Amino acid sequence: MTEGYRSPETWAGNISASAILHSLPDAVLVTDLQARITYFNRAAEKITGFRGHEAQGMYCKDVLKSGLCETECAVKRALDSDQNIFNIETTITTATGETIPALVSASLIKDSAGKLVGYLYAFRDILPFKKIMSDLEVSRAKLAERNAELDMAIEELKMTQGQLLQAQKMESLGTLAGGIAHDFNNILTGILGFASLIRTKIPADSPIARYVMQIERSAVRAAELTSMILTFARRGRFEIKTADLNEIVLEVLQILGRTTDRSIKIGHILSPKPCYVDIDSAKMEQVVMNICVNAVEAMPNGGKLTIKTEVSFYSFDGMEKKLPHQPADGKYVRLSVIDTGGGMDGETRQRIFDPFFTTKGESGGTGLGLAMVYGVINEFNGYIEVESTPGAGTAFSVFLPISKSPSEAEKIEEQEKAPDVPKGKGETILLVDDESIIRELGKDALEQLGYNVFVAEDGLAALDLYEKHRDKIDLVILDLIMPNLGGKETFERLRQINPDIKVVISTGYAKDGVLEPLLDKKANGFIKKPYKIQNMARVVRSAIGSTY
């Protein structure tokens, strides 16, 4: 036998059973056949609060006060059937009255002859484990809650990502549209400008004049379409001018006539007199078109669409307010768009101007069309109301204040019929533009008007020319979008050279926040591309004659 090794029989013989049981972390007690305690180890004392000598002779149920003892003891019943039991969960009430959870195991004690002489109980305080399990359950619940929050956050992120992608797509489309509109405007400037030059070269009663006027009208119409693209790209500039609403309605009617299903009859009753209002014509055309498109979509099985204009005195007392301002009683142009569609209930009617509200479902519109209508009419100091009944169609009425200066529109018409442009007096102008056709057109036109002209293809060339001829140059016509050195930077550097320099900005495309600051910094005027020579002449003459 190896030195130092003792067999279990050897060391067990040197250690009492009591010492072994006292060393166990689990509580152990032994009872006789009547369930009276005959042995109680130290762990049992610690858990129950009874001293060993106190427990001796007591019934097991009086010491443990276990939930198993409330009826016939399940442990004893199992043991009586000659079965050991393991890890039954129950409760134990201590000597101090504290109830603790426990796992109880029990086995039969038999003598060497196999005769049953008593029972051995082992039980373990599982309160720490219960606490751990409870903490784990709380943690699990919190984790589940956090997972739910995470799922919601993920869904929100997906929605945000979708919105961001949509915004980026719209921004990209806007940038693309704005860039195309800029180039297209430069082309239109050449067409419209040279057509205007031709008109100045021929008598007003010449047969050719009619063709030239048609070229101008076509170019102006193309410029208006470009302006609509710029509005989508948010690169346009609101231009409130006096216009005849009847002409805008007729333009929309032409488009509707080409695009609307033949099952829908389109009619109009327009005021016999011009309906002059102060508006941005491109925006107002969008308003009329949006309302009409909504009316057409409300008649999928056909119907009748009627557009009316009239001028009259209106009082708005007692009318449902659909704008933040209070419309003043007075003379208004009323635009009515009436359809024979399915109509709307009161709840829908109350919400139709809310952004993103749509009745067309997920595959329908964005819900922004009528919200845009509401915003534009508000900017024009107008008023809009809706009358609708389910099954009886819908009528939109737009009220716009009649222009206080309709003579201006008439004056413009007269000027276009018989152009009378102000001439130069030998002043010198520096024309800066990256498009050669515009430089050529501008130089020819300005020289014909009586000005001396320097031309520069970009900002760097403009600065160099101005440094050399600053004493001669009376005015700079400056394009905004140019390579090498843009118009904004060129403007600022020209002002550094000469704080009193006179500059007219010329562009058809201006990024948000670029044009207005330049005008605020005392730029002397603005020419929107494409421009007519008559307009250019008036702006240039006014700028040269202006002082700050």
C-alpha cells in the first residue's frame, strides 16, 4: 500500500457519522418511525433556528412546519410505500416565523436485517437560488422589454431609412432637374434674346414680326415649364406679378383636354373681363392643375368637370376659415372647380388640406397636392373653401384678392406689343457668363442699345478685366453658376475691390439661400433667364441710374 494512503474503511472508522453529517452544507435530520426527531445536524439548526437539543424528540412537522405537513405528509406517505424521494420543493417556517423555500429529499433507514428503523431527511435552503431565479426572471423581462424597444427602434430606423432614401432620391432628382433647367434656361435665353433682337430690327407691321412673336411666346412658355421644374427642385424664386387668372385656366384646360379620359366632359365659364390677380403664375398653374386632377380622379366612371371664374364683392363673415389669416371683405376673383364625383363626408372634408392625408391608399398619391394648394393660396393672401356631400360631387372655391394695379398687366401687354426700350448713353458694361451664346447675345444686344461691352467667361476673367478697366466699367452683369469662380464669390471679391460697384445678377437657377443674400448686399438688380431684350434694357438702365 502506498505510504500516506488510507482506505475509506480506515478513515471512516476514525470519523464518527455525526461528524460527517455535521460537516454537510445541507440540513439533515433523522426521525424514528413515529417521525420524532432523533438527530439534528448543524445545518438544520442554522436553517430552522432550533437548537439540536431543542429539536430532539419533537415531531418533524412541528420543527419544519413545512407546507408538506399541512395535510398528510407526502414524504412519509412515499416512504411508507418503500420509496425514496428527491428534491420536492416546499416551504419551511423557522423558529422565528420566517418562511423560506426548500428542496426536501428523504430516504428509508434500515438495519442490517433490512428492517425499517427510521427516516432520514435532507433539505436545502433555496432562497438564494430563488433570489437568483427571480433576478434572472426580472432580467429576462427587462431583456424582453428592451428587445421589444429594440424591435420598435429597428422598425423606426427602417422607416427613417426609407424616408431618408426617399428624401435623398428627391434631392437627387431636384439637383438633376435644377441642373437641366439651368442649361435649358441658357438655351432659351439665346432663343428668346435673339428673337427680341430681331423684333427691334423689323417694323411692327412686318409679316415676319408675327413669326418672331410666336417664337417669343413659345420660348416664354418653355421658360414657364422650366420654372415649374425649378419649383420642384426648390431652386426657383417666387415672382409675384399681376396676371390674368383666365389665361392660366385656359392653359390648364388645354393640358386637361389632351390628358383626361373622354368619359369626363370638361367645360368652363370664364369671366368676360380679365381677372387680374397678384400671383406667381407658375405656382398658380400648379394650384389649378392639382385641384382639377383631384376632381378627375374623383370620377373614375366618368362625369363632368366645370371651371368658372368671376369677379365680385365677397363677405367672409360666418364662413369656415381654412387659412390662418382673416380674409377681408372686398372685391375678389373667384375660381370654382366643380365635379360630379362621389363627394366627401365631413371628416374627410376637414382633413383634405392636411399634409400626407390621402384617400387613395398606399398605391395612391403622397397627400401633398392639396397641402401645396393651401400653402400657395395662403401666400397669395387668398382663401379656399370646399363644399361636398357624399354622392353629390365636390366644389372647390378659391378666392384671390383682385389686383389693385391691373393697369400694370395691361401696360406690360402694351409694351410687348410695341416694345419701347430705354437706350444707353455710352456707358460700359462687363458681361460675365460661362455660356458663349449668352455672351454673344448680350454683347450684341447691349451694343445695339448704346453700351460699350466687355465680356468674361468666368469669375477669374471678370476680376482680371475689372482690375484693368475699373475706371471705365459702369455696371457688371453677373451670372451665378459658373466654373472656376462662381458668381457669389466673384460678387464678394468685386465688392472688395470697389464697395460702390453696381452689379446685376443674371440667372435662372439659384440654390437655396444664394440669391437673396446677394440682393440684400445691395446687388442693383436681378434678370431672370431666359430674358427678353426689353426686360434686360429696363433693368440695366435702372441699375446704372440707381445709387446707394
